[in-house]
Amino acid sequence: MTRVSKRLGGMILVLLIVSFLTYVVLIAAPADPALMSCGRPCTPDRLADARAFMGYDEPLIAQYVSFLTGIFTGRTFGSTAAAVECAAPCLGYSFRLGAPVTELIADRAPVTFSLAIGAAVLWLVLGVAAGTISAVKRGTLLDRAAMTLSVAAVSAPAYLVGLIGLLIFGFTLDMVPVSGYVPLTESPIDWAWHLILPWLVLALISAAVYARLTRTQLLDVLGEDFVRTARAKGLREGVVLRRHGLRNTLVPIVTYFGLDLGSLLGGAVLTERVFSMPGLGSLLIDAFGNADLPVIIGITLFSTAMIVAANAAVDLLHGVLDPRVTHVQKGIFS
Amino acid sequence: MTETAPARIWPRLRADRWAVGGATVAALLIVAAAAAPLLTSTDPYTYDLDAVSGSGVPLGTGGGIGADHWLGVEPMTGRDLFAIVLHGARTSLLVGVGATLVAVLIGVAVGATAGFAGGWWDALASRTTDVVFGFPALIFMIALSAVAPPEIPRLLIVVLVVGFFGWPPIARVVRAQTITLRHRTFVVAAVALGARPHQVLWRHILPNLLPTVLVFGTMLIPSMIGAEAALSFLGVGVPPPTPSWGRTIGDAVSWVQLDPMYLLVPGTALFAATLSFNLLGDGLRDALDPKLRELRR
Amino acid sequence: MRARHAVAAAATVILGLTGCNANPTAPAEPSGFAKGGTLRILSSSTEFSLDPAKSQSLAITSSGLVLRRLTTWDISPGKPPAVVPDLATDTGRTTDGGKTWTFTLKDGLTFPDGSPITTRDIKYGVERSFAPELGGGLGYHKTLLDGGEAYKGPYTGASLASIVTPDDKTITFTLKTAYGDWPWIVSMPAFSPVPKASDDPANYGKNPVPSGPYRITSYTAGAEAVLERNPAWKQETDQVRTAGPDKIIFQLGQDTTVAAQRLVADSGDDKGAFGANFVPPAQLAQAQSNPSVKDRIVTSSPGALAYLVINTRRVTDVRVRQALAYASDKRAYLVASGGELGGSPASTLITPGIPGRVAYDLYPTTDPAGDVAKAKELLTAAGQTAPKLTLLTRSDGQWSSQAQALQQGFARAGITVEIRTEEYESWFEHVTSGERDDYDLTLTSWQPDFPSANGNIAPLFASTEIGGGGFNLSRYSAPEVDQLIAAATAEVDPARSGALWAQADKRILQDVPVVPLIYTRNSFLRGSSVENFYIGEYPTYPNYLKASLKQ
């Protein structure tokens, strides 16, 4: 129990630090969100009014404290009958979109989650399977072909593969929809149909990473003494693989998987852009283009929370987190 | 693996066909980037409005391929795509190498001190490494690009931001190896003879880290190139008119049906660069650690 | 004024209503205003708010479908824009030369609950637009109405004394000084009725009480807004809205490229759709090359002025500024803006389609690519043969490629231009706050918020508009011009004010604080069953109020 509470404490500390840094850095940005709420034509007096209403007239530390307390108690902007309510957990309020950031994230998260989880399942299955086959058949043509393909796949940026996929399967062959998202609740078939290409693109590249990881780990483990002993005892290769190989390989794979999935859940910026999917990544890019600081801060914090949570989950599973440095280009840029 | 000196890496590397191929392509890219002004008849900024139609579409086949423009032209401007791609290689390599240097500097500083000092510093440094390693780096890069003061050159910001999120893998390897080195006889002896910690670190540990750092640094270059391209693709990287593969790919998105060459040319360049550096990096790693090599083949 | 132009067009949800002006002259649309069907409007914007206080939308676009104002615009193809009565019986009466204005409401106007629309609802609507909580809308009235500067809205309990409602049908506005264009001002969103009892300031934009032919029946944040008929609206009281479709669906957050591709494909529901955003250059070129799609492109006549701003505080020698005018490569700029469909070369400040405009060109060149020799001559005369200038521009849309087009043009005359790009918001603050005067040039475009030459000139060149959010980006200050602006603003007679504005136009360009580049044209795509989808001489956006579906 103390271990769990220690982890929780650590998570909260990390989130606090990240939120503070994000807040300080972003609020110091050259853009002034109040200018957008000033209307046209804008006058200095009205600009000052807008700033005061949005809370940007306070000192920075006070703004940060209001932001933090807002997460637990909610916030109210303005003091008259026209005040804007942002219920707890309030991650800020987007005056541009007229909605609390928490609500915006909740609206967009299903898209990103559908994309991330579906792709993750695919790449895990594909990657581990390919890696295992490669390890078992090491040195054969199949192994070499798989490994060569996997270097090529990790070298290809996901968005480029996505665009070329769209060009071929979407525009030229007209086999899959070129954009958009249909909620699962509306039509499961359309949901999957719209997601199939993004899933494949994301999965293909990550699967390559996992195949390489699985293969290296497996060969490493199979070279260990206890496996040799098991073999010497006459256990069949399949049993050795199942009982010793895969189980020991699982640790680093789960570690990577947790981190990759965690970072993807915070927004698959590039994939969402390529396939015009209204997820968290698109929300972020949209906010970025409009200097919607509350949204940028909120999403950054949310994605950090996803990462930290994934980190903690993995950590709790394994005790010590010490994945070997394998290949560098991981799923972060997806 | 600590005994491996550069002199022993070299023959192993030469025996690796894929690595040699990667190194050749990477070297060609570097030469082409350096000699870009000599190889192109025009710079990547000059307009050629006669090469596009009144509505900006490249005239002729394959996006305007012809004697004047070997790989066609950019829609709307008629700028030479070959020149853009070659000069774009400069941007990519500059960011790739620059950001790697930043990452290596931070990574070695954090990893070596953590591994050498141990204790609370090690604990703190390792946790920080874990956290930064798993960070939604792209999201942070976008956020940071949004707030960087306009006075600082964008290219420098991109180098720093991309490099900053690249150091954790280096720090991990360096830390692990520093711990091994710390227990080696020559280090233990130096300490016993009364050498100060910073002397030990500087004279005995760092020189022995060099091969590892070189290898893992090389392996970092392709992902740094990829990160710059991703940022520019999203429109938050290197600003125009500085040529950048990622930005051209981003611009090509809406032209993909009408002028696919506009996407394929910079796309191929980006893929070739990442692949060649990846192959070279893999080969270097295997040469450094023969055990892995045996496993691979 | 439409300072944001390209972005604003994408970001502002524009709506309008259809009226009973049953004599359309829409070309090749012979079938009249058919009733029925579902119209889809594809927009890249993720925000959809019809709060009249926060709205910057044009009278003929989105908010006009739901909200009526005191006056509105009659926009028809081939005819100059006209201000016409909407809720009021006329376009305003003044007895003191434009300082006080009185309006009377039509008979038989009701809200959906059957209660009559009164002038008190209008007064309240205007008052709430002053609240800092409801900022962001068109606010010309805020500086014009007497006592407007100090007023902070009705939520603190105060009311604005310069708006008087002697009875339910009459409303009188008292201005600080005479203002001849007031009839246009009351066509803005803030002049629509808001019943005080229904005001829920934070959420009003999602469910405003309708006075026009449609009401919002469902809204999914960032994705979709559905408008259906408002039974309380009566066709006979409305001379501009034709209310064709039974239902109008706004599909939000649509990628402009994807939306254009869908409209090009023209399948299924998309047949009854049109795009609210400009068609991107690639899709425009694609659509033009396909005869069956070409018919469905609707391109405006030249409208908004795209211009190069010269910071007169930094580029002080008028000969250097003239050299910039001669060296501007308008041809490359035009191609970077989409070619022939992107606009036509500009030479005046008052834009085509604005009543009273006089065409002239102070710096004529035979080739739209500029007159490099002339520019070099002027630079030599000024003793600056190789000036180095900084051009600040926006990173979104086509701005950076347009900046590069100018950069290469100036290079021909030996002028070195360094381009600095900033995100829209940073750029906006940089150029309007007046605190950082570190740029020599910047690029922007401007279309008046209402079709009066006032809107072309005053916000851009009056010395009062320097800094503090004002849009005099050239930091141009000339007492003679300020006097001309003051005189023209106060003039109630359109002919006389028009002449004064035309005089100001030419006088300003003698000093070259800006170089007019092109009058932009905007292109939109519609599906094959959308009819009566057209763009008038002003503004360069389609008229939503009359669009209908083939039945």
C-alpha cells in the first residue's frame, strides 16, 4: 500500500511541476487572448475590461493558483449576472469556443481513444507475432525479410504513409473513406470503416518497433542459461518458448506498450491531421492556430496525465522500469 | 562491451552490407546538401511563373518535370522542386545533427553524473529521465513553438526543442555504462590514489564512454530529422521560405490528387534520409556490441 | 471591418435568412425559391455561437437566418448593396443632421411564444453588447452612442440613457456626433431583439430567441448545428429572406480541403450542400478543369483589398515608399493568391462594389509585375539604393507564400526583405497594440464590415486608430486626412460623403502608407441541387438568406 501511495504522490508532484511550467511558459506567450474578445473595432478601455474578465490582469502566480484551485472547486469568471461558470474539475475555459476545457476534452477524447486503442491492439498483435516468428526462424530468409521491412517501416513517418495510403486506397481505388469520424454509438460498422486506414497506418509503424523489440528480447532470453538447461532437459522448443521465452520477454514489451499507448491517448496529432479526425490532437492544433491558451494548457496537462498514469501503471506492474534502449523512433511521433 | 574501441568497430561495420549501404546514402545526402548551390541551376526561392498555369497548377507532366526543372515545380510559385529538396536536406541535416548534439550533451551530463554519484542525485535524475522519456513530446514541442519569442531564430528554437526531448535514451545508456565503469579496476585504483571525483569522471570515465555515445548519437539523428519534419508538417517548425521537407509535405496535402509528385518527391527524400541513418545506426550498434550482432544474424 | 479576411471567413460562421423578395436575378437559376429540403453548410470553424453581442457575422450569413435586426442588407447579383428595413419600417429618420436617429417597428412581429417583439427587447440587446462578459462582436455602436465609453452593460443594473423607447414600437438613438452611416450600423447583430427574461448570458449563443425564419433545434459542440423553421416568422414582414430549406445543418470543423473534395464529388447529401470557406487553390484548379464542377464554383467579383502596409514611422522617405509601390510584383502575388480567380490588381483604397468609388491609379505600371526601373530611379533619388526591410506576416493560410511573392519582386529592385512569420494571434497583437514598432512592412487585407467607403478609410488611416487595438498599421498620421475623414463621417447625404471619401482615398495614396495589391475574389463551391447561391457586389461572401434547394 505504501508503494502505491508513494507512486500516487510522485504522479501528483510531476503533474504539479508540469502544469506550473506549462502555465508559466504559455501565459508568457506573445499572444493576448483578450484581444480576440475585444471585438471590432477594439479600444484600449474595452481591451482592459476583457482582460479583467478573463482573469489575465492578475499576477502570474495568482492566475496559476486560481487555475489549480479551479480543478477542485470550479471557477467563475466575472462577477455580474453574466458571469461564466466552469464546474469542477475546471481545466480553464475557452472563451473562443464558449465551453469549459474539460467539456471540450471529454467531447474529443472518444475519437482519439478509438484511434489509439484500436491501433495499439493491432500493433501489439502484429508486432509480437512477427517478432516471435523472426526469432524462432532466426537467420532464415523470412527473418531477414521481416527485419529489413521493419527498419523501412520505422523510418517512414506515419503521416507520410498515411498520405500515400489515402492517395492509393482513398482517392485512387476509392476503397475507404478519406476522412472523418463516426461515433461508435451511432454505427459500429461506420466507426470501424472510417478508422481502418488510420489504424493500419499507425499500427504498421509501431508494429515494426515491437517486432524488433520482441525478437531481440526473445533471442536474448533464449540465450540465457536457464533456457539452455530447459532445452537440455529435453523440453520441446514450443514449450520452452511459451514457458520461458515469451514470459520473460513480456516485461519490456508491456513497458513500452504502456508508454506508447499513454502518449497516444493524449492526442495523435499527426494522424488526426492527415485523416481530418476531430480528436484531441486536432483540438490542440486548432487551439494553437487561434492562441486559445486555456485549451493548449488543458490538453498538455491531460496528455501529461495520461503519460504519468501509464508510467505508474507500468511501474506498479514491474517494480522497476528499465527498458533497454532499443530503437529510438518510437510511437511518440504519431 | 566497454572494451570496444573505434578501431574494432570499423572492420565489423564494413562487413555489414546494410550499414554500408546506409552510410553511403547518408554520405551522399550530406555531400549533396553541402553542394546544393552547385548542383542546382536555381535557388529554392526564385519564382518561375511561366512554369505554372494562371491558377497556379504546374504545367506539363509529373508536376512540371522538364529540362529546367528535373523534379517539377512547386504549385502556385513555380519554384524548382529539386532545389527545394536539396536545400531542404540542409535544414534537415542541420536540425538532425544540431538537435542530436543538444540531446547528447544533456544526456551525457545527466547520465554520467547520475551513474557516477549515485544516491539521491541518481534517483532524481533517473526519475526525471523516465518522465521526459515518456512525455507527449510532440505536444510539448507544439506548445513551446507557440510561445517562443519571435526574436529568436526559429531554426534555433526547433533545434533546442527537438534536442531537449531527445536526451533520455542517451542518459540511460550512459548511466548504465558509467555504473559498470565505476567498478572497473582502473577507476577504483584512481579513486584509491586520491583522485578527485571530477577528475575521475573527466579523465577516466568520459573517454571510455565515447564510442557508446557516438553510436547512440548516430542512432538519434533519424528521429531528430523526423521530429523536425513532423513539426514543419504541422506548420510549427521551420518558417518559410527556408526549405523544409516536412513543410513541403504539409503543403502538398491539398494537392495530392492533382499533383502527387509534389508529395512524393520530398516524401522520398525524407524516407531515404531516415532509413539511411537508421541502417547506419543499427550497424554501428551491432558493431559495438557483437553479442547483439550474433543475435541478429 | 473584415481584418481577418481569409481566417475570419473560415472562422466566422456566417448565416443569413431568405426573404420574400421574390424577384431574383440569379444567373442560370430559373426555378425561383423552392421550399423544402435540407441544406448543409460545411464550415471549418469549430465554434458556432449566435449570441448577437458576440457576433461578427455579416447580415447575410449565419446569424441572419435566426436573428433579424432593425435594418438589413439587400444583396442581389449585379446590383449594389442596399440597406433596407428589417424589423423597422424604414432605415431610420434623423431631424438633426445625423446625431439622433429614430426607428419604428413593423406590425405583427412576434417571438415563438407569441409575445410581440418590442423596442425594449432591441434596447436590451444593444445594452448587453456592452458587457465585458459578452465581448468579441462588432462594436461600432459602442464608440458612437452617447455615453457608450463608460457603459458596462445591463448586468450591473445600469441602462444606457442614449437609447430611448417611448413606447413598444419606437426607439431613438442619440450619438456623440453626427454619423451618416447609422442605418448600416443598426444592421449589425447587436441590433436584434433579446427578451430580457430569456437571457442566459453564458449560453445564449447556443439557443437564442429567434426573430428570423429559423431557430436552433440542436447543437453538438464543435460538430453540428441544426436549424429548423421558426413558425412565428411571417414572410410578409420580411423583404429579404426567402426561407427555402425546411432544415439547415451546419457541419462544423470540416477540413477545407476535404470539404472541397466532397463538394467536387457531389454525391448523396452533399448535393444539397455548400462550403462556407474559400475553396483551396488546389481544389479550385481541379474544379475548374472539370466542366461539370466548374458550373458549381461561385466566385465573387473583386472585393476585399489586400495591401502591403508600410510603417511610415520607419520608412520615412516617401520616395522609398513609392519605389515599393512600383516594385511590387502584383502578378506573382496574384498567382500566390490563386490566379485569376484569386483577384485582380488593385490601385485604390475604396474597394469595388462600394458606392461612391472613383477608380484611379497614382503609380501605373504597364506590367502587373511592376516597374523595376522606375523603382530603382526613385531609390537612387532617395539615396538608398539597397534598403533592407523587415516584413512581418502571418504563418496561416497563404500569407507566407504571398509574402515570398513580394520578397522576390522587391529583390529585383535591390530591396532586401526579410520575412518574419508569426501565428495569427501574435501577429495581430504585434501590429495592433502599437507597443512594438519593429517592422517595416506587413501584409493584410480588409473588407468593410458594412458597404460604405467610411469602412475602407477611417479604421485604416485615421490617426486615432494607431495602436491600442486600432488597425492603422502604417502608423499614418496626416492632419489633412483626419479632417477629411471627420467631414465625410458626419455627412448624411450619400453623394456628398462619397465625394469626400474619394478625395481622401487619393490624398492618402499620395503619401503611400500602403500599396494596394489586389482586390481579392473568393470562390465557393456548391452541390448540384443548391439554387440561388450567389455573391453580390459586396460582400465577397455568399448570401445565405436566399439559398434554396431544387425540389
